[in-house]
Amino acid sequence: MARARIYTKSGDDGTTGLLFGGRVRKDSELPTAYGSVDEAQSILGLARAHGPSEGPLRELVISLQRDLWVLMAELATQPSNRHKLVPGTSAVTPEMVERLERTIDELGELYDPPTEFVVPGETVTAAWLDLARTVVRRAERHALVAAEPPSLVGPYLNRLSDLLWTMARWQEGDSRPARSVTPVARGGPSNEPEEDRP
């Protein structure tokens, strides 16, 4: 049997097909929104790859990645076809949002919350989680147009960004507060010994 080709050429005209039918420009609201969710899901894969090979972080990240497939399915569907979506499989449910809230509360008990802005990057895993958080925030902004109420895509992404911030702080243990970072002098750091500087 001939192997199916990965390319279809159907998108060469700048359009893409949607779930349950219909085509839209690739730069329109729906592809823009689910594209950001896809990006966040991939970054979570990097966080998982750099984190422990087993344990609660890995399992949590995998569950979030599975949730994001649900969001992408909902965002890839024209509003006129969203009655065909299946709750929990291709449409976000209240239980999915509530699960994020419970997880935020549970993880919040595992570390002392920082009292000021923190500088990302204390660990590789935490840095990837923070990057995923920023992409989720972007996806949330796109979802304002792509998935208006009663869709729960927006609330889910809002909670997810909070959860990713919590997960990053949990993985850091001790976060670096913003005020502890010494600004670099104008012109950048110098390699000259202190005594040789004018």
C-alpha cells in the first residue's frame, strides 16, 4: 500500500481547512488562535523533555498537553459547527477549568510564593514553563475573538497561564527577585580588570 504523503498542497493558496468543514485564510482569527495553542503545547514538550523522566511534573505536563488538543479542536471549528463538538474531547468543559484551579491551589502549598516580580531562568525546566506561559497569554488574547462566550477556551487559557507560573516557581524552589538583579552599566560588561578601567 502506498504511503500517504505528509503534504497535500491544499494550503498553497493561503487557506486552511477547519474541523467539520469550511476553509479560512491562515492568518484569520481561528488559525491564529489555535496556532498559538499549538506553539504552547510544543513548548510544554520541551519543559517535559528537560524535566524529570518520571514523577508529578511529567504527568501534569502530559495532561495539559492532552487538554490543549481539546482547545485546538474547538478553535479549529467554525462557530456555526460548534454544536457538533463533544465536551471534554473537542470542547472545553467547566470541569477542565476547575481542575486547573485545584492544581494551582495544590502546587501553591509546595513552595513559598515570591513577594515581588521574579526573573525567569533559575532552571531550564522553569524557563520553558515561563516561556509556555507567555505563549498561553498570547493565545488567550487571540481567543477573545476566536472563541467568544459561552466558549470556555478563554477561561481555560487564563487559568493555564496562572498554573504555568505556579509550576515554574515550584520547579525553581527559590526564585530570583527582580530587585536582586544588578543592572549592567551602559555599553555592556567590560572584560578589563577593575584597576585598568578609566
